[in-house]
Amino acid sequence: MADQTAPVIFDGHNDVLLKLYRAGGLSASETFVAGRDGAIDAGKAATGGFGGGFFAIYVPSPLDLDFKFEEMAKPTYDLPLPDPIEWEDAFPVVMSQAAILFDLEARGALTVCRTAAQIRDTLNKGKLAAIFHIEGAEAIDADLHTLEVLYQAGLRSIGPVWSRSTIFGHGVPFRYPSTPDIGSGLTDHGLRLVKRCNALGIMIDLSHLNEAGFWDVARHSSKPLIATHSNVHAICPHSRNLTDKQLAAIRESDGMVGVNFAVAFLRDDGRMVSDVPLEQMLRHLDHLIEHLGEDRVGFGSDYDGAIVPDALTTCAGLPDLRHAMAQHGYNDALMAKLCHENWLRVLEKTWGV
């Protein structure tokens, strides 16, 4: 019988650190090893062939999630963006979640990787490989001093915004139907952030950034354009998804898109309703492969941060996704690219190591 946990999946986005932070911080780290009520832990990863990925650090706004998901289940919606978060409020939250990440490493649950070669070596050893990623740059000061220190600590990927505005730029609201062409682009601080990230070797994540900001990064960045967890606007016309024009720019830059499992960005109707067949995800994969090529598409699950299809509620269910991909006609070489090789390729090109 074929191994349904192979090829291993290296993933563009998860929010497990936020969940552990809310569950008690360092005291909750043990649940990642022993088993937790969530999408990702060590046991589920082993069962599903989940090799790790971008472990996001995110500073939450005081949102009513039940209200948000209830609104997003409607045929149309336009949720107002939360207010910006000040640096002095964001910084301690980022430090607390970073401490959880490094505590997981100290427990032997994962390895925080700083190079593509280290990711490959970690995956080959059957261990979880983690990238230190920040989703929304509220904890980065205007002088970028925090960026320098966090880079030395292992930060290798950052999104200038999580939808709400920062001193660096503006994101997209949770709006359906809508284009991502909403508001102005990067600020002067944002342009300096892009250039310094390029110089250091920190990947810039375009997911959540509005279209004007996307084009600013495209004009000013010397690195591949990468959206860690975004889908196809031509299939699901949600503000969070990428237009074919944006996909063309990503292809031109030799970049990458990770397919988001969040159902509101998968469904044609944009609703946050979980009865989504895996064939719908394959539609997004096919479109991305057509527009980006086989070497520039992967996964960005948004596990522990979104409502996902019923068949994939945890990473233990990933064998079902691989089976659907194989049944769809993806050969072994393409499967390996989509599951992890493409991420390793673009990270090596972005980081230079």
C-alpha cells in the first residue's frame, strides 16, 4: 500500500503559536507534544505527514470571532477592520509567542530553521521544521531596530500587515465580493522595510496586503514575490485573493503562492461554510499551476486560524488531500513539488542559503 503520509507537506502558514499563547503561553507548550484540541500538534503531524512550515506570530485584535464567522457565512459581507495596534502593545505579545516557539524547540518538538538547507535536513530526519514568521509588523519600530534584533533571533519571514493598517502599509478587509484594490499602498516606512528585509534575507509575505501595496513591493523588492496563504480571485472574488494580473507578476518574479485552506477564500460564493469538497481546492491548484507554472505553487493552510474543509480539520487529515491530488492526475514529481519542493526552491532563492 502506498504511503499516504508522503510526500511530506511543508506549509506556508499556521497560527498554532497564537492558540498556545491564548491557552496559557509557555505552560501550554506541553500540549503541542502531548496532544491538544486543535489542528496541529506533534502526534497529528506524524499521522498526516505534516513536516512543519511558517509558524506565524500574530498580535490579535479584540475581535468577536463568533460574530466574524457568522457574518462571513452570509452571501455578502464587509467587516470593518480593527484599529491599528501600537508598537508598545504589540511588542510584548510578539516576544511571548516567540518564547513559545523556542520553548517548543527546546522540548525537541521542532527545529527553528534559518536556511533552506536546514529545512531540508530537518525534514529528512523526520522532524518538524519551523520558520519564525511574523504576520503583521506592528512590533517593528519605524527605525527598524526591532527587525534587526528579531533577525538575529531567527526571524526569516514577515508580512507588513495583517489586514489592519500599520505604519508600513494597508491591508484588505474581509469583504465579499470585492477586489483587493482597496486603499493606498506602502508608506515610506514600508518601502524602507522592504529594502532592509531584502538586504537581511527576510522573506516578505504579500498575503493580507492590499493591491496597491502588492505593486509597491513588486516595484521595490529585488526578491521573488510570495503570498504564503492566498487563493484565486477568478474563482472566489474575495478581497483576500489574488487576481490573474497579480499572479502574472508573481510568475515573472519566480515567486510562489500557498493555497489557503480557509473556506471563505476557496468557495465560489465566499462563504465561511465548511462543507467544501476537496475538488474545490484542486480547482484553485489547477488555476495557479496554469498561471504560475508547476514550480511556484504550494500550500498555506492557515491551520489553527481559520475554518477549513470538513475533510481537513486537522493536519492528520492531509492523506485525504494527497489521495485527491493523485486521483486528480498529479504525478509523483508534481506532488513532491506542491507538497514541499517548491517552498524549498523559493526560500533558497529568497534567502540565498
